[in-house]
Amino acid sequence: MANLHASLIAMYGPEHPEIDLNAHCDCGAITLTAKGRVISMFQCACDNCQRVSGSGHSSVVLLSTEAVRVTGATKSHARPADSGATFTRHFCPKCGTTIYAQSSRAPAFRILPVGLFSGQNDWFVPNQLIFNRSHRGWDLVADHLPRHERYRDAPP
């Protein structure tokens, strides 16, 4: 895990914030605590993120599994990802709010929707848009963001 974390810091940069936040689903049945260094902040325009977010993209933050604590019982939905991994989304069974997601490619990390931290997410500064190949022209995303047709390429 330490080597993977160091590789991600090298890839995405060390300037990501340290957070200590609590959030909850729309109905309040599930609480999430996120405490630790943010590993990555990005937007994804894949078709699945468009369906789940109800928008043209999702805005997400990546944290280590140890940095995330969930109180309350979630339900999950697993699907094959474009990478060949299994992508699992955990959500509130009462209101449907996505709480976090994870990929079988990186089980040591959690993917959190930034909107879950509504009103306390001014620290979020995405550094890329992934799955630009399915990005819709009507969905306005900052012009300065690097865009990747699929996943971001690993650094040389």
C-alpha cells in the first residue's frame, strides 16, 4: 500500500489537501467520515458516472480506505468496468445517495463523490477529466483541465 500511495502522490502531486470532514446521505441514515490526505481529485465523464450523477460527469476524490469510515448499512452494486476491473458503488438503501465506490484494481482506495460534502468542499480542485470520449458538449467542464479519452496515462 505504501508503494502504491507513493506512486499516486508522484502521479497526481503532493499538494492535495488534508481533510477531516463528516457527511451524510440525503435522508441522514448513512454518515461518512473522511480524515486524511486526498490522493486525487478528478472528474469522470464515463456513461456510468453520467447515469449515477444525473449530470454529464461526476466529481470525485480518492482517499485511502483507512481515511474513510462509514456508519450505517449501505447496499452495493457491482459492475464490470472498462478497465476489466469490478467497480462497486455503495449507496444508501433508503434514499439512494452514493456514499463511495471502489475498484477491484485498487482495493486500498475509496472514491467519494465530492457533492456528498456539500457546503464544505471548497478545497476540491479537479486536475483532469477522464473518459472524455463520452463527454457531452452541453456539459460544461473547465477548459484548462487535461482530458483523457479513457484513464489517465501513467507517467513515464
